[in-house]
Amino acid sequence: MPSVQIANSSLPATDFTKASFRRPSVLSCPHSPQDDISSSVTAFIRSNSLLARPDFDFSSYAVHRSYIAQVLRLGGSECTSLLDVGVHALLPNLVNSTRSSKSNYTIREAVGLKGLGMFATCDLRAGSSILVEHPTLIAPFITALSNPFSDLYTELFEQLSSPARQELMSLSPGPLTECGSIPERIVRTNGVAVELKVPDSPHAELAMHRAVFLNMSRCNHSCGPNAAWDWDPSTLSITLSACSFICSSRDVRLRMPMHILHSPSHRRHR
């Protein structure tokens, strides 16, 4: 799931150090991208009907961007984030939200498949809730920062506590043929598209964001799924539910992912 990103040596590179993430940090992008990159990204965003931005202009988008990098606390769990300042201001207060129990599922080795899988621990009727989960990472669909996503995601991973970071690093990074750092590959392989509330203003951030969920990422994909998920931006959580009967000990399978998060790749370093 390659990411759109400015590859412009004239842009000031933002220094993503560990210290900059220990408290909320504002990162700005005051310069316009090169014309060829701007044209390419503009054409891609306008042509994607799911993004609903037919009037998008990447040059204007880039110079109006400022981001906040922060580890969010969502109902007792950690979420490393990079968000537009306007989007960050609209986030709900979830300090007192609760986490769902693991009574309906377990994560274990998937027999006959490489890696782990999610399995029902009881019979689940269609419509039954399997889990409610907050993301462990959330970031924009595109950024106007000069840093390659390979570096950006590495720093975002590093800001998590050791247990959360180890869990995130244990997710599949995809085929060995994939390029990029391990964190970038993990996000590319396991990230899903979610929408956040954005300001009603000119040059606003795209509503579409990338998010990684530790437990839901363990679900295997199938042309015959038995579960589906819904995103609730008011609680910053997904609800995974059975869409058909799942008997106890059966694996929980999701539909093959859409390619909404696939986009042109522009990086300063290959």
C-alpha cells in the first residue's frame, strides 16, 4: 500500500526525533511541492471517487498543512498518531472509554497457514459482536512532509511503549519482495482505510486516513468471509461482527481488502 509523499529536495526536512514525539509536536509544511509531483498527486486524488475531492489541488493542500505527532490514550490503549492540526482538534475525548473483552475470540497459530489467526471461542450468530478495538496507529492518507514514510512510520512505532511496539512489530510485513522499512511494510500490509472528522474549511485534510488494529489484523482474508467490520469515528473504534454463523474454534475471516490505500509512491529515498 505505497503512499503519496512529497519528493522535493527544496522542502525543509522535518526532524522526526524521539524527543519530538514524547509530547505533542506541531510539524509544518510551508512550501509548495514540485509541479510534476503536484500534478500527479492532484490527478490521483481527483480520480478516486471514494475520496470525494474532485476539486483537490495538492499544491494548496501542502502549504496549508500542519501536523500534530502524539501518542493518544484511547480507553487504556496506546495509539501512535500523526494528524492534521484541524483533525486533531476534532478528536473525541476517549479517556474514559472502555475496552472490549476477549471472550468471543482468541489469537493463535493458524494450522495450515503461516502466522497467527483469530478464532472464535464460542458459537457466534450472524450479527454477533466479536470485538471492539481502537487503532494502535493512525496517520493521514497522504502527507505533505518531506520525510519518507519509511522513516516516519519507524519513528511512529518507536513512540509506543515496548509491549505495544513489540505487538505491532509482530504483524506480518508482507512479502519479502516489498520495499521500505519493516514498519512501513507492516502499515502497508495491515492498514485499513478509516474516515475522521475534518474541518469544514478550504484546503481541509482528506477525511480518509490509514489505521492499524492489532487484533483485527490477525484475521485472515478470504473470498468467503464470515465477518465484517464497521468504523465509528465518534469513538475511534472498529466493531468486528459475524456476518454469518461462526462455530466455536473456527477462524474469523474478512473479505479480501480493497485497494483504496494504494496510491502513487513519491519518496526522497528509494
